[in-house]
Amino acid sequence: MLKELDELYRNISCCRKCPLALERINPVRDGGDPGKATVVFVGEAPGANEIKHGIPFAGEAGKKLNHYLAEAGLARSDIYITNVVRCRPTANSGRRNRTPGREIPLCGEWLNRELEIISPGTVVTLGNVALRWLCGKKYGIGDWHGRLIIAPSFSIYPMYHPAAAIYRRDLEDLILSEFRELGRYLGRVGL
């Protein structure tokens, strides 16, 4: 499995399917062990901190994610984290992140292959981009967060992106409760 993932990431680091590749500085790859991971978390795209450190969820959203994982009885060593889009989509001359658009179908195939290699039992989508890539455009996080979706290859557990609680503090309790529920579903915390 690791050899296949290494090969996949070599191909991703050489990808030139979209203009984001021209700005790619540092490939972002999870350091977790996919063979030991009980679940795969899928985010949207790397941000500035992720590019700087070369790992997913390295900034404030990463701190939130670590806190939420603890509430679910999980640690980063228990999970594998990836993104739909592999390069940082920016706006305002690179000064801020933007939601990916046209890059999604180009990068999404990388994610499909990655999930095929890892073959997880559960995939947690963080936000709309990941949910819609895996389930279709009719799925929105506002309607599907915290609701288990049974897909042909794995179960999908849609969650709000951890950054949502940074920008909308009213979501904090909801996200915490849904991570606790995820922990129960995965058998990591008591019922």
C-alpha cells in the first residue's frame, strides 16, 4: 500500500492538469500510516500553513481538528488526512485562500485513486467540497452533516469543516457533538 501511495504522490507532484500547479511550492501529504488508520478524513484543499509545513490541517483549522478528534477518542495517528484538491487555490494575488472550483474534477481523480489504495471503511468529509465530490452536487453540508451515508465502497460521514467554527462560533457545540457521535460510531468512545 505504501509503495502505491508513494507512486501516486510522485504523480501528483508532477501534475500539470491545471494552473494551480504553476504555483505549487510544497506538496501536502499526510504523515499518518494508512495501514493503521481506522478512518480517512477528506478536506477541501491546502491553505498557506499546509503548504508551509507540507501536511494537511497545519494551521488554526488543524488545532480545531485535533481538539475535535480528541472528543471522538481519536488522534492523528489513528486517521489518514487528505484533500480533494492538492494545490492551494488562492485569490487576491495569493494573499488568501479561495474555495476550489474548476480544479475539483481534475484533482478529484487523485482522491478516488488514493481511497482505492487505502480502502477505508469510513470516510469523513470535511465541508461541501469533499462531500459533493464523493456523493454528488445534490448533497450539501447544511443538510447532511452528521448523517451517515452508505456508499458502495465505504461509509461517508459528512462533517462541517473545522474552520467553520472559527468563522461561525455558533457551530462549535454542534461540531463537537457530531465528533463525539463519530467516536461512538467508530467504537472509540462510550455509548
